[in-house]
Amino acid sequence: MDQANPFETPRTYSLHRAEYLVGFAVTTGLMIAHFDEIRWLPAIGLFLYIDLIGYLPGAVAFRRSGGRPIAKTYYVLYNVMHSLITQAAVAALWCWLIGPEWALLVLPFHLFGDRGLFGNFMKSFALPFEPVRQPGYLRLLDDLGLAHPKPVGHAAEPGPVPVGHVPAAAATRAAGARAPEEVLR
């Protein structure tokens, strides 16, 4: 993944998630260390409001859509509510209006957990709202000679093409053409 190729391979995706797992571990440790100092009612509210505004409306719309596209508004709501920038602004406003407090730890705890534990990052308009394996991505992995990630947690498989489909290079050879790596030799 770089500026010219802004996508994640399974390995870089795992490493990206690992960075957020460290943040999740730190916020968890701080929450345990300051357990008695956290006002839990505001903490629960701060934790839940992110998904009540940013995830649940889109998840409901996606399930009701029957596979049809849903409004981009749901993507924007998700991305805004699950942004570290937005939640930093919320924390700053909270500190200014109410004062700093340990309950605010639930904001990074929520976001780091979503990204590190569940692998949920920003949502692209080009993809379904919920994770659905994309045949084009699987072909890209084939072209790069990379193994396909496990389908755990995905809402559906890509059409009639199973995860273990014939890699693009093998399909090209079967059709009688030379694979790209053979052309370069």
C-alpha cells in the first residue's frame, strides 16, 4: 500500500489492525486503572452514540435494501461518527463545556476496538455498506500472487464465484494465453 496503490493487502490490513489493537489495549488499561473515577452513565452514552448515529441507520437500510445500493448519507454518517478527528472535537468540546474526565476514554476505546478487533475502517461509496467480498479484489490478490483472506465476518460471497476460485494466472494459462509473469521472462 502506497500513494500510487491505495489498497490493503491481507498482510498490511493485519498490520494496520495491530496498530489499533495497541491503542485499544492502552485505553483498556487506562479504563481499568481509573475504573472508580469514570462516570459510567456519560461513558455509556458516549460509547453508544457513535453507533446509534453512525452505524445502525446504515445497517438497517442495508438489510432492508435487499442488495440494492443505499443512500450515500449512511456512509457519510458512518465515516464522520467513526472519525478520530470528529471524536477528538467532541472530547475537546466536552472538556470545554463540562471539563476533562475519564469517561472520555470510551471514545478512542470504541474507535480502536472497531478497527483493531473488528477490522472496521472508513466505508467507501464504491462498496456495499456491510462487508461483502468483491470478485475484483480477489482477482487483484491473484494477480499479486497473494492468498485470499479468510471469509470470516463477511456478509456474503461474490456471486457464484467461490473463494477458492481458479486464480487469474491459472485461468489465463488454461485458456492458452501466456500469464503476465511468463511474458516478462
